[in-house]
Amino acid sequence: MEEMEEELKCPVCGSFYREPIILPCSHNICQACARNILVQTPESESPQSRRASGSGVSDYDYLDLDKMSLYSEADSGYGSYGGFASAPTTPCQKSPNGVRVFPPAMPPPATHLSPALAPVPRNSCITCPQCHRSLILDDRGLRGFPKNRVLEGVIDRYQQSKAAALKCQLCEKAPKEATVMCEQCDVFYCDPCRLRCHPPRGPLAKHRLVPPAQGRVSRRLSPRKVSTCTDHELENHSMYCVQCKMPVCYQCLEEGKHSSHEVKALGAMWKLHKSQLSQALNGLSDRAKEAKEFLVQLRNMVQQIQENSVEFEACLVAQCDALIDALNRRKAQLLARVNKEHEHKLKVVRDQISHCTVKLRQTTGLMEYCLEVIKENDPSGFLQISDALIRRVHLTEDQWGKGTLTPRMTTDFDLSLDNSPLLQSIHQLDFVQMKIPATPILQLEECCTHNNSATLSWKQPPLSTVPAEGYILELDDGNGGQFREVYVGKETMCTVDGLHFNSTYNARIKAFNKTGVSQYSKTLVLQTSEDTDSEEQTVPFPVPSERLPLRRMSPFSSTLNLQPSFPRRSYFDFRPSPHQLSLHSSLQSLNAPGCNFETQSAPYSQLVDIKKLLAVAWFAFDPGSAHSDIIFSNDNLTVTCSSYDDRVVLGKTGFSKGVHYWELTVDRYDNHPDPAFGVARIDVMKDVMLGKDDKAWAMYVDNNRSWFMHNNSHTNRTEGGITKGATIGVLLDLNRKTLTFFINDEQQGPIAFENVEGLFFPAVSLNRNVQVTLHTGLPVPDCYSSRASIA
């Protein structure tokens, strides 16, 4: 019961309610606190003074409800905690629970009456501290509010359950804890006092002894004061007013304002409302149970996150340690190379030192010998050896001059460590996704079959954090054979055409990324329609031969056609011939450069009937891309607007090939607005009239005339407008690249726009004065088809 304690505390004083009263907004407040937050309304602001002065009263002013007026802050001009609109702001205080309250506007007069009976200042105003609604008190003051006896009883039981252990009432000195209570004696006993003063024999043997807690509750079950009528204080409530939703007395029914209201028995409504509250509590109990289970799940997630964190940290440390080990090994290899270079340089220098030392010794010896020869005085003897010595000296000198005195090795190390790539790699070291994606979930509500085609939609699990780079869709052959890939790509919706009629196919999907492939989803069973032997006649349509990569031949006997599309948008199929693959006007197939179709050879140089090339498409308006002011109904086929400004809504279907016609009927047309109809790109502006930017091509029309508009350029004013019940037709001929408009099956003006190509969505702009309904799957008007055939 501890969670209930906040429900039992006054929002002003923060303590348990004392003599709580019920405000008209259904919130409770202590009677004393209600008097403390009363504020006197200036005389000029009271409803009576305003009526007396003859000033106009707006729709948002005073509502006379039981002689009290209930306002919101925005309606009345009375701020809950900021003073009045026409009066100085009253200083405010803060209650223990943080709610701002006003002190009395004037000191209450000295009185010996209770707070409920004491008079309140004239034109006093009270503001609910919870919902901030303000109201003016009538002559009864706070007595006009009913007392919440039920809340008092709940508080009493709660306080009793939280009270300390009961003591024996017969112990003379230190009272011991009571063990029983006698219901007849109404006394709490400890065990010694019970044996001494209440022996289980004689007349006392018939007394009923109960545990102290049960006895404490039984004491509180004494009858409380029955609540009385707020209008007739001497009368008890006896009936329930269904219209006012409040208990009333018999005088209220006879002479009060409830005399003409429907009333029911108080006991019956008591039981009915208890039953309704119990049923409401059952639903709330289910939500509370789900919340508890969810909290258990979150706590388990906390534990799992902690465990995964420890595991991941250990893995991260191991990976970083491996990098450090690899760096240390590379460091050792590089140091070995440095040492090798060091030894090589030392060896070369030492060899040169040894060679030069020997050579210098020889040169020094020759020099000393020559000096000694020069000292000789025998000319003939000197001349005998002088030529040879001169030659030896020159030869030795020449030997020293041929690079002998140049070092063969430099002292610098010609090694430079290039660590910038590694440092850059270290700085770029980050977490990458190393897990396979989660198994996709098939969205059964968006999967369907139509004739011999099947549309499948899927999504990633909501809590999946591993991105998928693409998906692989597989189908069997309709006879329980092997699965084969029919689509690989990033989209989450795919339409498969050309399947066998009256066959059962199994489909499954899996996701992939750089790490690997997920498990397969649950297998979905699809049943195609029975072959109705349709007499649809179409002529072969030229398909460019360079459109080959997007089409594959079917693994089945019939052709297979893939149509990738975007979630929440359908892209309609165009089937020119039953003997060649169908054409699609999807964004990915027809508009992507380099994406081509495979076709069989067929003659197509013949007269083309415009109706035979018409591809019938059924679609609705798209709530997902529409402006927030657009209001949808009738399965998103009917739209209007909540704003006086023009707002744009698009259709769900996009077109880029073929001939398409749809109509819109005007269900409501007030005050002569000018709605706009046409086509637009997906990124058209949604908060201005259609055609104001370069993303839309439209016709806007009022009750007398129409104009064509694109990029805020108005052209071709044409007489003839719309009224309620009118029909506006839009013909998008992407084979001839034209856009034409019709009103009530008659062409409105010339061809509106030419050279239109790309992907277009049906579009409408309107305001709150217009409501239109969309009609699709229609043939082109006869007047246009005949002109197209002649052309």
C-alpha cells in the first residue's frame, strides 16, 4: 500500500488530506488548504459586475454551472499562479510538495466558526493546484463543495495499517504488546493480563477474541457520518442524477434544478459504478502486470549488459594486447636491422683503419729511409739508388691520393622509420560491426497475393542494432521444390509477378552484411488466384535492349518479374504482353540508370490503342507523407483539412511509365476556395498550394474558372468551375509526356503540361472548406482515347 500514499496527500500542504472536499474538476483538497488559497476577484472582474455594466460576454467567458463558473486559464483570464488579468499579482508561497499557493487576499475576520462555516470574501476565486482551473465561489463558499467521505475512510485505514504495534490496556507500569482483543469488552490484552483479567470460563468464555490488527480494523468500521446534500445540508443523498453525475436528495428532485433530470436509485448506481471501476481496474491491472514483467526484462538486460561489458572489455584488452605484441615483434625486427647496419658500418670503418695504418707505416718507413740516404756523402752511391727512390716516393704519394684518405662509410644511418601510416591507423582504430544481422521479420499485414503476383514485405527486428546491407528473398517453384533466389537488394518490399495461377508458393527472407548471412525467417505460404482466363488484350511494347541487368528469366515455366519498392509505398505494374516480362514503373527499375529489362523479340511497329496501353492502378492517399493538418477517412480515400491554409497530400502510388487516369469528387465546397489537383514529386512542399514550387504540376479551380500552375507560374485561364458534387479528372500520359485535366468528363482547357517525365505521385492541395474523395482504377475518357488513336 506504500505506493498509494501519494494519492492520499494534499497537493498544497503535502500532508494527508484533512476534511477533503471535491472540486468541480474532480480533484481533492483539504478544506483548510482550500481556504488558504482563496483569492479575492476584483469587483470589475466578477460576472455580476460585467453583466451589470452591460459589457459583452464572449463565448469563452462565464458558464453558469450550479452558480459557479469553471474556467481554464486560457479562457477566463485568471492565472492559476500569476495573479489576475486586471489585478496586481498576489505574492505567492510554496507548499511542502512544491506547489505554489496564494495567501488570502485579505486577513480573514476574527470568527469562532469552523473553517467551513466561516464566511469567505465576496467574489472569492479558488484555483485547483493540480489542473490549474479556476472558479468563482458562490454565496455558500466552501460549503458548496461536497466532502469526500470515501477518501477520509481510505486515509483512516491506511494510517491504522501504518501505526505502531498496539499495547495492552491493562498493564499497570510498562505496557506490553497486545496479543488479542476482545470484541465484546473492546479491550486489548497481553497474554498475562488476558489470563488474569479475561479467563476463558464463565460468561467470558462466550466473548470473541481476535488478533490486535483485526480488532483495530473493526474499531474503525464504526459507522461514519453519512454525507449530506450540499444544497440541503439537513438531507441525506437518496438518488443519483444521471445528467449531472452526482448524488442528490429528495428536495433536489422536488424543488431544485434536478427536478427534470433523469435519476436512478443510489444503491443501483453505486453497484454499477463499482462494477465499472472493477472492470477498468482489470485492464489497468493487466498493464501493471506487463509493466512488472517489462521491468524484470529491463533488470535482466542490466545484468546481461554488465556481463557482456565484462566479456567485451576482456576481448578488447586481448585485441589491444595482440596489437602491442605485434608491434613489439616488429620493433625487435627493426632493431635487428639497425644492429646489422651498425655492425656493417663498424666493420667497414675498422677495415679502412687497418689498411690505412699499414699503409702509413710503410710510408713512414720509406720517408725515414730516404732521409737517411740523403745524409750520405757518396755521390756515386747516392746516384745509383736515387732514381729508384724517387719513383717509389712518387708511387707512394700517388697511392695516397686515390681516395685513400676518404672514409668509405658515413656515420649517419640511412634508415628512416615511416610510422605515419601506423599512427593514422591507430587513430582510426574503431569498432566495426562484426556480427551477422538479425533474422528479418515478415510483415504479414503487408504481404498479399493478387492474381498471379505476390507482394512480400519485411523488416528488421525492432531492437536490432546490427545493420543489414541487403536482403535475399527466396521462393520455391510452387510444387514444394527447392528454393531459389528471386531478389537481392536493400529494399524491404518486393513484388513477384508471373507466377503460376492456383499454386502455393513458399517464401523466406534472410539478411546479410560484410560479416555473414543471417538465419532464414519463418516460411510464408502464398496462394495465387485461380486462372480466370482473362480476355485482356495488350500489344507488345518496345523494351530497350540495354535494360537487361535488372531482369532474369524465371526458374519456373512462366516468367518471373521482380519489382523492388519502398516501404509503405506501392509501385504499380504495367503488363504489355503475357508473352514477355512485365514493365514496372518502380523507382528502382525504370528510373535508375543502367537498369534494363530483358525482352523477347516481338513485332511492335503497329497502331497502339491508348486504352490497351492503359495500366489500371488502385491506390489511396498516403498519410505518411501528408501534411499533419490533413484529415483522412474512408480508408484514406477521402481527405479534408483542419487549417484555413492550403495543405498537400500525395497518393501512395508513383508512376513513371504508361497512361494513368484517376478522378476526385468534391464532397464539400464552402466559401468558394480554390483547391488544386495534379501530380508532384515526392519532395514537394506540403504547406503551400500545389504548383507553388517546381516540384508540382497542377490545376487550381474555384467556382467560376481554373488556371494551370507550375513553379508559381499561372497560365491558361479557363472558364468553368466546380461546386459540390463536381468531378475532377487527372490524366497522366507518360508515353506522350503530357498532363491533362477534366471537369465533369469534359476536358478543361488545352493540354496543361507537356514534356513531363520522371516519377510522379498523384497530389491534391486543399483547406478546411473542401473535402474530396479519390476514385482510381478508371479508364481514360473516350474523348482523349479517340484523339490519341487518331494522333
